[in-house]
Amino acid sequence: MRDYDEITAFLGEWGPYQKIIFFLLSISILPNGFCGISIVFVGDIPEHRCLIPGHLNLSEAWMNRTIPLEQDRDKLQYSKCRRYRLDVIKNLSEIFPDPDSVNISEVGQEPCLDGWVYSKEQYISTIVSEVWEKDSSVWNYGYTEWIQHNSNVLSKLGNILLSKFPCGLWTDFKLCRCICSWFIPKSPRWLISKGRIQEAEAILRYAAKKNGVNPPVMLINDLKLEVMRHEKKHYSVIDMFRNRNMQAIGVINIVVWMFTSAGYFALSLSTPNLHGDDYLNCFISAVVEVPAYVTAWLFLQRSSRRFSLSGSLFLGGVVLFFIRLMSSNLSAFSTALVMIGKFCTTIAFAILYVYTVELYPTTIRNLSVGVSSMFSRVGSICSPYIFYLGIHYDFLPYILIGGSTMFSAILVLFLPETLNVPLPETINQMQKIKGANCVNTQNSIS
């Protein structure tokens, strides 16, 4: 809506009103970090083993022998999901006071039918210990019973997540809602597009008062006539793939968004797997994002969009590949490499938002960013499961993240450059993708 920009130009670009709105929007976003990363702590699986009921009256020596030992990579440890059959153990304990006189390894095993005992050395309680300690495990239920049991488990998960914050519900959702509804006005542009002209005019006059400027007497009238005169066009996802050029850009954009999001969240949620204290690693992982965003801002001011995005993705992927070459006694250095990878991925994620905005025309710009962000959630949904691949090979998660990140860096090089290029207003004004013959169709929307 170019007419809107022309009519509201009297407000200026960075007056007191704009600064207040920017500050309030920033405050409303701050609590979101608690929700995103809290799962690192409240969702941790503490050390655990099968619970042995106290009514068996087993001696301490027999209690220590009820859990079988299993080989876990290079060490022996108590089984987390199996125990010796308690009925057999009970009978043997009555006959043989000393468990060393019996070959217990020949006793049959059974699952943890009575739940688990959880270590509280690292965390007093987590989702796992709170839910499964009281309700046993869903794995001990049949499939039908698990479905019935699931609603109760999910309800308790929600209660536990909320209870981890000192202010409960108020900490995040109510704070954001109150700031947005009480202090941040609706967008005048959006109000005008909905035909609510008087509300938009009132907000613009209030903004003029805050900025110390006098609004024109005829503020919205010309714009109102313009809105009424022109028929609104509605765009859909199909318009993002209207011709071959847009199809190529769209596919590359979606793939890059998915892989970047998967790498960013995987590295953010993997801090408990790193060497050292979980709390310190999580703190460092968050702190590195501050200089990362500053670096992204500098790149956006001075450097090529393509090369800045591709370079940060490529460097982050290479660094993660180097982790595989580190020996076990250099675990602290491996943690440093992970943080460098997180730093580069954060830069790429910040640039990607701006780059996507500049690639697409005004008519479908918001739609394109929304669709790209939607596909990025596919990557963030998959990210927690990437590090489960480490049970097969320790460095497999880092190889997967590094490989996908470097592949994204190569794909970005095919996208057109947008630095110092006017933003396209229509689909016909979009730039062509590099290295391909893209033929525009005659059905392009202007």
C-alpha cells in the first residue's frame, strides 16, 4: 500500500512513538526464550533404574544385586529398563543370605513393572521423573491402555512445565498478552485494509502527538477513497510457485529454511550432551547469539546477502565436521567447536529472514515469509531426534547437521543477489535464479 506510506510520511521514521512500540515489542518477546530452551532442563532424563518395592524386605546385599549389569559402550552400568525376576530373587534370598553364593546371572529378567528410581544429583525433578515416577511407564501398558493413559500424561506434562517457572502462567503467556493488548496498538495499515478507517486515524493522530508533529487535516480521506476504488486481490501459496523461476527459488528457500532451523535448534537443545556443566553450557549457548546477531546486522549493512548467508552456513558445517576429528581428552575443545557452529548457524538464521523478505514481491511477501517459517518448523520438530542417532555413532548427529548445513550453503549460491536492489512490487519484477534458464509464464500476476 504505497499510498499509506506517503500519507504517513509526516510521522518520520524513528520518532518517540516508533521507539516506544519497538521497546514494547522487544519486551513481549523476551519471555519466549524460557519456553524454547526450558525443555533442556525439565525434559532431561536423569540416571535411573528399576524400582524394587520395599515390601519384599530384601537385605542390602540382595538389593544391590537385583539389577543386572549391562555393557554401555566402554563401561558396565546398571540396566535402566530391566531387573531380575523379583519372585525368584525373593525365594533365593530366603535360602541364601549371601548373594555371592548364587549365580544370579542365570535368573530370568523382567521389565520395570513397579516404575523407576531416579537420581536427583543433577535435577530434583524433571518431566520424566514427575510423570513416570507416579504413574509408572506407558511402556508397561498395552496399546489400547496407552492411548487412554496418554491424555492424563499430557495433562501432567503441562502442569509440570508451568510449575517450573516461579510466576506460573503469568511469566510468559499473560505477560505477552497484556503488553500486546494494553500498550501496543493495532496496526493502522491492517485496520485500513479491514475498512476500520476511524480507528486507524485515531492511532495515527495519537502517534503524531507523541512525535510532536501536526498531522494533516485530511489524513485518511484520500486513502479511504483509494481502498474503496481498487478491488483487493487475494493471494495463495500457489502464487509462490507461479513460474519456473519462482518454483526454483521457492524449493531452495524451503530446503534452506528447514536445514537451518534443524541445525539451530539441534545445537541449542544438545547442551546436556556436551562436556561440562549443563547450566554453564546452556548459558554459553545463549550468550553466543548476542554477538551472532550483531555480526548478522553488520553483514546485512555492508555485505552480499548470498555470500554472507552461504559463508556462515558453510563455516558452521565445516566446524561441526571437525568435531569428529577430536580425541576424547579434548572434549572441552569439542564443546568450543559446537559453540562456534551455533554462532554461525545463528548468523545464518538472522540473515535468512531478511533475505527471504527481499526475494519476494510486496504482493506475496508476508505469505512467503509465513510459508518459509512454517516449513522451518519441520526442521525444528526433527531437531530433538537428531542427537538420538548418537546411540549408533557418537559423531553421527554432528556429521548430519554439518552435511545438511554445507548443502544449504551451496544451494544459497543459486539464489539472486538482493543487496542494493529495489524491492520487487509485483511477481514480474522478481529476479531470476542463477545458473538456470527460467521461463516466465504468461499467467504471472502483476
